[in-house]
Amino acid sequence: MAIRDRLTNGSVQLTPSDMKVARALLADYPAAGLNTVAQLAALAGVSGPTVLRFVSRLGFDGFPDFQRALLGEVQARMNSPLAMIDAGKAAAVPQERIYQEVIRSCVPMLDATASMVPAAEFDMAARLVTDPALRLHSIGGRFSGYLAGMLWQHLRQLRADCQMVSASRPDRVDSLIDIGRRDLIIAFDYRRYQVDTIQFVTAAAERGAQVILFTDPWASPLVAHARVVLTAPVEGPSPFDTMVPALAQVEALIAATTTRLSPGSRARIAEIEALRSLSGITEDQPSSHPKTAPHSGEHAGE
């Protein structure tokens, strides 16, 4: 378990002096813990022996042991697909078992995801997303942008004032002019954290917007601005991180939103379906003429 998690999940009993060290560490995590004992003590306004007792209370044999753990977190946080290929992760699963192993590996990750987010944290996310006074903006990175888009496509059917943040950097910058205290940013940011996503969400938060952050156990820098953090594991059999646990979280938030907004959401969806039917958007209306197999010489796809 990451040191940050030990400090925030209530698993370690901290004294008032310990709390000062914890606050100093979390305020600049993990960099503050990679300083000397004296520097961390000065940041926290405590003595050196207090820092050492704090480290011991976390279960470490000494300050060097504590710093090795932090450095390990930094390394894991910044792992790239190339680094994991070089480490041999691509060949970890025999070729003939890849399909089964990748599918089965999702089961323990989903179990872990279910316990990583406190019920109160998820409930807060659902309450914010269903607050009619807030305008919603979804944003993600190169891969997590698909999750942001999926969530946006569902939410815009359930309620008004839902937008997908443009992928264009100039458009993102321009859109900040309209963002303030009435806005909620739903951000997806996983290692290696994307600079333009961080810049936009940080600027929006500084203008008063609230933030729901979907991230990994090592935590995007955006955790400093987030009112709600939904964490999911990302390590799978592949050198590339998996989005399956995060997708499950998105599905859970969609389900919670649908329940909270019913019956209003039902009426909205019914109207959307009626508009789609009038426009012939989907093929879900029974045809008045049964389809027959194509004659010889015809192309079935035409």
C-alpha cells in the first residue's frame, strides 16, 4: 500500500505531532519525504526525533527505509510501456494463454477497485454529478479520453449542461473564460500524467470549479485540486496499463446517476428516443417489409 494511502485511509493512528508531519508530506508528495530528516522536520514545524517516530509508526525500520519506499513509488508512478517491455513484462504470459490470463486478471483488479474507494467518496461523486446547479465538463488523456467521452455520452442523456472538453489546446484555453464556481470538472488522468490535462484542470480549479478525479494508486498531481478522488488499479499482464477497473467505475457512476435522476432522466431519455426515431438515427424500428436474402449477383452489404 502506498504511503499516501496509509496516511489518508485511517489505518495508522497518528498523534497531533505526527499529523503535522503527515500534512507537510502530503502537501508536496512525495518530494517532501525525499528531503533530509531535518528538512522535513522544518517543513512540518516539529523536531527531528518526531519525524523519526512518525516514520516508525508507519512501519519502517528507519528514515532510509522510508525513503526507499517513496522512491519505489516514484519509479512505479513513472513506468512507461517501453520500460515495462524492457523489464520483460511483455513475455510474462505464454502466448497460448494470453486471452485467458488477461481476462482472468481483471477479476482480482475489480475486487480491489471495489474496496479502494470509500462509499462516502463515491456518494459525493454521484451527488455532484446530479446537482442541477452544476455544469459538467469531462476531460481525459490519450487513452483515458475514451472513458471521459463514454461518461459524457451517457450523462448528456440523463441531464442537461454536460460538455466534453475540446482536444484542441487553444479551444481549451478559451473555454476557461466561462468556467467558475458553477462548474464541475470530471477528469481522467493516469500515469504517465498528461501535461495538458493537468494544466486545464488546474486552471479551472483556480477559477473556482470543483473537480472529480479518476486516477491510479500513485495519484495524478491533480489530486491536490480534487474534491473527490476515485482510484483504480492499472497494472495488468500487458506492458500497457489497463482501463478495465476505471471503466467499471464509470459504469457504476452512470448507474448511480441514472437512479438519482429518475424519473426525470426517464422522461429526458424518452424524448431523446422520440427525436432519434423521427430522424431515423437508429435501426430499432420494425420494418414494414421483411428482408429477403440477396439474389445471386447482389452484394449483401449494399
